[in-house]
Amino acid sequence: MGDALRELREIIADVAALRAADAVLGWDQETYMPAGGAAARARHRAALARMAHERFTAPRVGELLDALRDREGNAPDLEDLDAQLVRRTRILYERARRLPPNLVQELAHASALAVDAWRDARQAADFRRLAPHLERLVALTIEKAEHLGYQDDIYDALLDEYEPGMTTAEVEQLFAGLKARLVPLVQAVAGAPQVDDAFLRQPFDPQQQWAFGMDVLRAIGFDLVRGRQDQSAHPFTTSFSQSDVRITTRLRADDWASGFFATLHEAGHGLHAQGIPPALDGTPLAWETSLGVSESQSRLWENVVGRSRGFWEFWLPQLAERFPQQLAGVDLDRFYRAINRVEPSFIRVEADELTYNLHIFVRFELERALVARRLEVRDLPAAWNAKMEEYLGIVPGNDAEGVLQDIHWSMGAWGYFPTYTLGNVLSVQYFAQAVREHPEIPAEIRQGRFDTLRVWTQERIHRWGAMLNAAELTRHITGGPLDSGPYVQYLEEKYREIYRL
Amino acid sequence: MGDALRELREIIADVAALRAADAVLGWDQETYMPAGGAAARARHRAALARMAHERFTAPRVGELLDALRDREGNAPDLEDLDAQLVRRTRILYERARRLPPNLVQELAHASALAVDAWRDARQAADFRRLAPHLERLVALTIEKAEHLGYQDDIYDALLDEYEPGMTTAEVEQLFAGLKARLVPLVQAVAGAPQVDDAFLRQPFDPQQQWAFGMDVLRAIGFDLVRGRQDQSAHPFTTSFSQSDVRITTRLRADDWASGFFATLHEAGHGLHAQGIPPALDGTPLAWETSLGVSESQSRLWENVVGRSRGFWEFWLPQLAERFPQQLAGVDLDRFYRAINRVEPSFIRVEADELTYNLHIFVRFELERALVARRLEVRDLPAAWNAKMEEYLGIVPGNDAEGVLQDIHWSMGAWGYFPTYTLGNVLSVQYFAQAVREHPEIPAEIRQGRFDTLRVWTQERIHRWGAMLNAAELTRHITGGPLDSGPYVQYLEEKYREIYRL
């Protein structure tokens, strides 16, 4: 059994190297790669993805997993890393075996080309440049879902990749509950006098923006010896090991908040990646599993912490030192209300905390319709605009601020969007638990101290890597099920106060 | 036969993807990787190198090459790319098959760790931090040479990797001839009044340095859509395809020339990589073969063009616009003599054109002695200093400016150094041929125009990729053998004029 485990670990190390290499190529593609590199990059990444898949799904892996069945047991202890490794590997192996290697390679190749086309199409605000790529991706995604299999809904097969253990029906139920409370709240806010955030719409020197973001990164404990920040069009986080975690942000000369909250968001993901125990590194136990849990970590820092009044008690004076002109006469209350201004808008990643979920509802419903063949790609822009009007009451002026804004579908990430709202829900549920266990956290945040919260997230969340799905982790932390109650209560209290409702 | 060729090309495409991925990881390691990433990076690169080696040396490749023996023929036409591909693949396959996969992986892993130790050791000027790594690398390198096999000299086996077709005896003969002419010339220069280059030792704003370097890169035709420049401690060139070529430079606030000539040097390599025909891309026909030929391209731009009087007729006024204070009152003659100042110095990559080769003689003789076990690693610093005194008449004050300055041995690149001097020789021999065919080139350079020269190098050198070794290419271009005559004549004329001998 020792030999089988050793051999399994060797194969996994090769797969991990191929995955890490692909991640580095992906990071480079978004940050520094010259345009001429796109075609070869697409070929190389497709080949790496296929080789990783081939190696991970080789019959030998199945034999080793069979030989290790006794070692795995039925419900392995969380401290028994070997047993956990075998269990997690078997789950991924069985899933991956359902996908033919050619399909994996075709998806990787089509996605790489689509991402380049998406960049071009978005630049030109011309959906037609992306449409043929999306059609190909919808077809390949349906093929993938059919290979993976499902009981009730083809979307279940896709969702399971990003949110294991969760069903489409559960998402629908969660979303229905949120809609019932959030839609009236958004309407109430819309009826109240609008918050003034004009001072945020001034020129902010990008170098000073960058420097402030780095100050905050250091303060919250993002380890710059084990990671770095760069710039890219679409902020993201990737990790090549728990000791090499890359986050990106974007700097806009006339919009400080956009880049700063992107930094905080990605830093939350980055802390998660840096918090994976070294013993799990380079194994499937370190590979992302529940994206809802991942998103709970980014939202925790971006919104629950970063858009709280307490956070800015400490940081507003620091920010004002860098931007004395822009922030002249702006007190904490005005600043806090400005960064939490609610307004229906076109771009998801720049949406306020409250309307953000409505953007998710739009995407969830459209991607379900596309993979169910209830909607054609060519009709997608019109359908997008109709949903935007239905949920947010506004219609994009062009496709760049509409259907072309997200990279996800071009990347082949279908079934991904609902995890964003799940992350919002979990971020508040987990923060509430942290404060229950450490009532000093809010006071510490007001003093610019983040160690208690960060260590809590590491010890209660990050340390488990991929061993628990969202429901299991939530039960492990809180003793109860996933609960949107704290999230809705948080939003209602926060925005009723801000909008004096 | 068509099927065999197709299958061979598929395998090669996978190997090319693994090599490209490794190259991206290597580029990142030198440019942006945080320190924490080193350990995992070493593991990942070692795994990629082993997988590429395993795939390339799989018995199936041998079977395919056997099946394609008729297709290859005996002396395939340069225009017959399929035959050339089979020929080149067979040569590399037969060589690679001699190395056990474990040895390849051990070398890759030991090198990655040694490079990190080297960085640390150089920083601390402490050879002991590197010594155990070098001992391991010497042992592995000897093992490698024994597997590769050789007739007269163990060093032949190593040299052949970087300079196929060339023997240690030929290098010795070439170097003996150069020593006979260059040592007296250096002595004559040393006896002449020294050139004044004090104006080069002033603060030069790094941003302006960068901008000027980019201007020249664009002017000589380095394609920034198919490549980019970044900064690293040790300038280098790497390419992920002929459409994605990365060069690096370093900027020193008090030494403009160091960074600028590094840019030109790497740009020469970069033009070479961008000049590989797309049809060869992603195959062994595009993989570097003769490093002497490669170096001829970097030296052509760095020295033969970049340190010529004619080049600065156009560029000195441009430079003076960026640095009006530093270059106030500096005329072309004074500038030209300053950038060609000859002075024995410690650091090879900053040595002047004339003494540079003496640095190579030092390294060639020491690495030969190490792999022949005539010298122990622990005695290397003393031996280094003795050779420096013998050839250059100076002794390094510490190991950072002595034996620790080069990355090559830590990278596992043994047998590499002689190709630098070979490149110097070829750069002048090839330039002389270009001017023979296009007498207008010198006048164009004086006008800041480089197309004729660049296109000539592409059409006569780059286009052949790895199809010809140094001797074959030289005969193809000049109709004759490698000849150090033009190089020695160039140096003698140039430096006798500069030093008024």
C-alpha cells in the first residue's frame, strides 16, 4: 500500500506541475504576453491541459485507487491526509474519466482562442466577433455535460464542477429567497435621496493608487514574499503553489475605487491560496473546490471588511494623505456612504454590493437557457438586454457594457456565476461566526489590525483546502447549514442606515 | 509514411509545448517570481524537463524515425522541411536517448536549486553557499558526459550540445590563434594614454534609459507585437514561439552603457528568434543549435553595429536630447572612444570588446579542468583569481566579482562559454559578408536605417533555424570556412585608431 501511495503521489506531482505550468502561462497571457504570442499560447495551453488530463485519467491511476480503497475508508478523518488525498483523487478521477481527452483539448483550445476574440470583440463592442467562438463553446459545453451526466437538469453537471454537492434546484431556491428580500430593498433605496460620490470621480494618480493598495495588502497580511500583485484588464488571482500566489488589479486614472476594491477582492482570494497548508500543496487537496467558499474569502475582505465604516476609521486618514486634494473636506460618514452608493449599473465587477446579485441572476438564467438550447447564441445580446431591463431597469448602450463584459463564458466557465452570489452569502455567515468567536474583531479593524480575522480564516477555512464542500465546511464552522439570513440582515441594516430608510 | 510523419509531428508538438512552458516558467523566475516561489518552481521545471525528455525519447519516436528513414535521405535538401525535420529529430533523439530520464530530472532539479543558491551567494559574495551545489553539478555533468560519450576529450561531449560539430581541439586552436594576436594588442593599448569616459559615470535617469533603449529596439526592427523587453538581474533572451520573444535588460542609475548594450545584445538574439520562419516554429528545426551562431547575432548588434562610430552619428543627438546635461560638450569622437574604452575588469558581461575574450579563456580552461577532475570545486575561487591575474593582470576583491558572477555553471550549462568567443569571431565574419553583398549598409547605419542589414541576417542566417551548424552555415554564407582573420583585423584597426597606436 505504501508503494501504491508513493506512485499515486508521483503521478499527482506530474499533474500538479502541468497544472502549475498552465497557470503560469495563463497569468502571463493576462499580464505581460505580447499580442503575437496568442496563437502559440493557445496551442501550448491546450497541449498542457490534455497532458494533465491524460496523466490524471490514466488507467494506472484507477488501479492505484482500487489498491488504496482500504486506505481511503468510508468517511476519512480530516487529519488523515493520505486518506483524504485518496478520497479527493478518486472523486476527481471518476469525474475526469467521463471526459474524452480530445474533448478536453478541444475545450482548452477553443477557450484560448475565444478569450482572444473576446478581448477584441469587447474592445470593438462587436458581439459578432465573439459569436462563432461562443457557439462552439456552447456546443462543446453541452457535450461535456452529457459526458459528465446528470439526473434532473443538464446545468447540474456544470454546476458540480464549481460547487460540488450543490444542485441547480438549490441555487434556484436560494436565489428565489434572495430576490424576495433584495428586490424590495433595491426599490426602497431607489426611492431615497441619492448619496453623493462626486469626489470619487476625480483624477487619482495611478502611482499613488498603486502605493495605497500595496499598503493595505501588507496590512491585511497578504505575504509579498509568497506572492505579488500586477496589472491586467480583468483582475484575477492564480497560484502556482501556496508560496507563489499572484493577484492582479487594474488602475483607472479617474476611478480610484474600482482598482482599490479589486485589489482587496483578489487579496481575499490570495490569502486563501496562501493559507493552504504546505502539506496539501501540489495535491488535489490544494486545488480549488467550492468556488462559493473561495468567493466568500474575497467578498469578506472586499465588502464585509473593506466597505465597512470601521475599516475606514483607520484607512481614510491614510488615503487622504495620498490624495489630499481629492479628499479635502470628506469626512468618514460621507466617504463611507459614497463607497457604498447603490445604483443600477451595467458592469458586474463594478456593481455595488446590493445590486451585484441581480447581475448574477441575469447570467445564471441566460447560461441555463443556452445550455438547455432554449436560447441561441445569436439571440444572446437581446436576451441579455431584456434581463438587464427586467432586473435592474436599465439597458446597455452597447455589447461591451452588456453581454461582452465577462471573460467567463469565453474561458469555458459555464455554471460558474451562481457561486458569486453563494460567496456573498457565505462571506457574511462566516464573518458573523468569526465575530461570535472573537468579539474583538470589529474593534481591531477600526485600529487597522487584521491578524485575528486573518488567522481565524486560515485556521477555520483555508487549512481544509479542498477537503470540504460548501455545505460541509459551513456545518464544520457554524454547526448549521448554509443560511442566507445573516446576509440579508446585513444588507438590510447597512443600506437602511446609509439611505436613512 | 504520411501517418508516421503526422504522428511524429504530434509528439514533437507536445514536446514543444512542454519546452515552451518551461521557458515561460524560466522567464518568470528571472523577472517577476517572488522569492517564495523558488522551491515549487524548481520542482515544476524539473518535472516538465523530465516529461519533455521522456516524450521525446519514447521508443515510439525511434520506431517512427526508422519508418521515416527513406523520407530523410542522406543529405536532405534545405528546402525539404519534412526531411530536415526527420534528420534533426533523429540527431537529437539519438543524443537524448543516451541520457537516463532520472539524470535529466536530477540535473534540472539541481540546477534550479543552484540558481537560487547562486543568487544568494553572489549577493553575499560567499562562494561557500554555492559550493555544494556546484559539486553536485560537476558530478552530474561528468555523469552526463560519460553517457553521451566522446573520443578524445570528455569536454567534447559537453561542447557538442552547444556547438554541434565542433571539437575541443578546434576551440583550443582557435583560442591559441586569438591569444597570439589579442594579448599583444591589449598590452599595446595598456601602454597608450587612457580614454576618458568620466561622463558615462554620472546619474542617468532609469526611465529615460528605458525609453531610449525602446527607441533603438523599434528602430533596428525588434518587433514589439511579437516580443517584449523586461528587467532582470542577468539580461537574457528566451522565446516561446517566433511570435513571442522575450528579452531583458538591467538599468543602473549610474551606468547607462551597461543597460543599453545589454538591450542591444539581447535584441540581436531577439531578432534571431523572431526571424525563424513560421513553418519551423514549434519543431526542433527552430530550437537553438549553434550558440556561436546565436552569439554572432547578439554581438553583431551590440558591438559591430552598436559600438561603431557610424551608429552614433545618428543616435548620439537622440541620446543627447534625453540626457542633455550628461552629454553636454561630448562630441562624436569623444563619445565613440568612451564607449569603446579598453580596461581589464572583473565582470565579463561588462567587459569591453577587446578584453572580453580573455574572460572566456579563463572560464574555458577552468571548466575543462573541473570536468576532467583536475580541479576541485573548493579550489575554484583561487584558481579563478589566478587565471584572472594571468590573463587580465587583476585579481577580484571578492567572489561576487570573481567566480560567482556568471549564472551558467549553476544553470548546468557546462561547455557553453567558448561559444561566446566563437560568436564574436562570426559576428565580424558575417557582417563583412553582408557589406560585401550590400555596400550601402554602413551608410544606412549612419542614417539610422537598419532594414538592409536586418533583412540580410534574416534571409541568410535566421531562416535556416537549426538546419546548419556553425561550420555549415559559414560555408553556406561565405563559401569558405570559419575564419578569425576578419575579426582580428577589425579589432586591430578599430583599437589602433581609438588608442592612436
